[in-house]
Amino acid sequence: MAKAKNKMVEGARQALAIARGGKVKGFRVHEPKDLDVRAIRAATKLSQAQFASRFGFSVRTLQEWEQRREVATGAARALLRVIAHDPAAVERALVS
């Protein structure tokens, strides 16, 4: 149990160091390029309201991303990247 705890604490320390912009031996952080949310939505040929409703975003959040006042992060960023590559797959997954 102590070994697992030590690994978890060390992992948290490494994550914190990376989040603060530091380097951790043996790890490399990949920063994906900036997302053009407006272009992703335009490719789907959906209005802001339709896109937001279909993929589970609020219209206001979508507007903030498109106008670059906010940046999509975490799961939303991952979902947008998948939508950019295969919106139909996301729709199928959300319907089932």
C-alpha cells in the first residue's frame, strides 16, 4: 500500500511541475496546436445553436471559443478535435 501511495504522490508532483511549465525527466509534454472552433463548426454546416445542441455545449461557451475570448480545454478540447475529424462518429456515440 505504501508503494502505491508513494507512486501516486510522485505522479502528482510531476504533474504539478509540468503544469507550472517545468521539465520532468523522462516526460515530454505535447501542446496541440490551437483549435479553430469556428472552422470546425463551419465544416459541419451547423448554426451555433445547432452545433451547441448537437454536441452538448452551451451556445455562450461556443461563442466565447469562436471569438477567442476563451479557450476550450480538457474534455471539451478533445471532443472538438474528434468532431473535427469525424463528426458523424461523435453524433452516433452521443445518440446511443
